[in-house]
Amino acid sequence: MSENRDPRVIIIGSGPAGYTAGLYLSRANIPNLIFEGQQPGGQLTITTEVENYPGFPDGIDGPELMMKFRAQTERFGSVIKAETVSAVDLGNHPFRVTTDKGEYVVPAVIISTGSSARWLGLPDEEKFMGKGLSACATCDGFFFRGQEIAVVGGGDTALEEALYLTNFATKVTLIHRRDELRGSQIMQQRALDHPKIEVAWNSVVNRYLPDDQGNLKGLELKDTQDESLRELPVSGCFIAIGHIPNTAFLDGQLTTDENGYLVTQPGRAATEIAGVFAAGDVQDHVYRQAVTSAGTGCMAAIEAERWLGEQGF
């Protein structure tokens, strides 16, 4: 697509879902414009080794994988701009999209802004990402085979992560700030009964402890009752306190579930507003994987293509 062709679809977000949507639309000869947002390439750009994306038997660095996504999408004609969407008007058609650099009017929109993991907000936290600190057990658990690791959280997500990580770790310490877990009873029982899982009750992470190479070697835990400190030697720590879907710019114009994720029609990428589609982690609180995000990006593009044809755009 050349710059002088008006886009028929604007794609908001540039992770696996957004790039895949652009690729499919471009190959269908539908001009599209992708806004990369504040984190071009999405969460995979802060992931080191990706070993579970099909087609890369030796693994690939997250940033490199997203560069390949981007290059392939651009090769077939998508226009990609380093702009961040600040607002959209979905109440009138065609839709109006406002970025930090201008306004655009378009017949169809695909929202693929993803979700952001909740972190603890400790000093130097970012320095440990990819060096022992993660928010995705499915993505990174494999790297901690035969090691002792920790999971922070007390809900179902934390319990699921802890149980999953027992497939690799020799010991998993579940760190929870209270004296009882918040997860469902069946998940609690599974975790508490597991011989590899130990719970650090009434505890929070006070500080990350680095080794000489800057990799995580342990956690300083603080007791929430008496504020005493102790060290927990672990080589990995998984933060499992939830994700925040990136939907603030929508200003409530689309329906979300109780956790803030966009609601799409069952088995589809269509939202309740005709011509507006959602793909990737912004509408998926179950899987949150690159491969499933790419899949829903494909779905959104095909649905947008069909809808545009039906409407005569």
C-alpha cells in the first residue's frame, strides 16, 4: 500500500495480532494502516528467547521475531506508523481515530492493543526482566528446569502458574501477602497438596537480589505482619497478579468483561459495533500466547475483509 491510498482499515496495536491482521489485509489488497503504539511489537519485545512459536526449531529472540513479523507485513503493503492512538469515535461511521500526530477517518477498525502484565513496581524491576523475572510461565518456565523458583500471587492465575511450573522446577514457592489464598477451592487444594509447592504466607517481595552478572539469584521477602526480612534463594520469579487490557483510549465505547477485556462474538473477532473487530490479548484472558494472538489477528482481518465487501466499501 502506498501512502497516498486511503486506508480502509486502521489497526491499533502492533503485536502478533496487529501485524498478522495487516499481513492478511494487504494480501487481500485492502489498504491498511497500523499504529505501533508506545511498545512497537508488543510484549514479545521484552521477551528474550521464544521457543514455542512454530517454525523456529532453535528458538528466536522475541524482538527478532517481531521484526520478522513487521518486515513481512510491510513487504505486502501495510503502512506502519510510529503513532499512539489517544482516542477513537466509534459512535459515528466512518470511525474517527485520533493519534498523537493527527486524525484519521476509516470504515473499519481492528483493535489489537494487547494487555500489560501487572508488575510489583519495585526499584530496578525492569533490569531483571529476561534475567530471571517473568510474567508468563507458559512462555518461560522451560528455562528453569531443575531450579528453584517463586510465583507471586494468590489467585487462580498464580495457582495455575505454580502448578504448571512444577513440571520444570525442583521447588516452587508461592508468595502471598495474606494468610489465605484467593483462588478457587479446587485450585487451592491442588496447589497445597503438591509436594513441590511451598507457600510463603503473609509475605511480599521487598527487593530483587542480583548475582554478579545481574541475573536474579534470590528475593528479599518482608513479612506483612511483623515486617521482618528474610532471603529466598531462587533463580526465577514469576509475577502472577493479573494483566491490564489496554483499552483506556476506548473510553467505554465497547463492552468489556469483568476483567476489562473486550468482548467479541463467540468464536469470532467481531465486537458489538459493526466494522469494529478485536484481536489478541486485548480480548483474550485465557491463552495470551503469540500464536493465538496471531490467529485472532488473521480472524479479524478476514472478518473485516468480508464486512467491507458486504457494505460496499
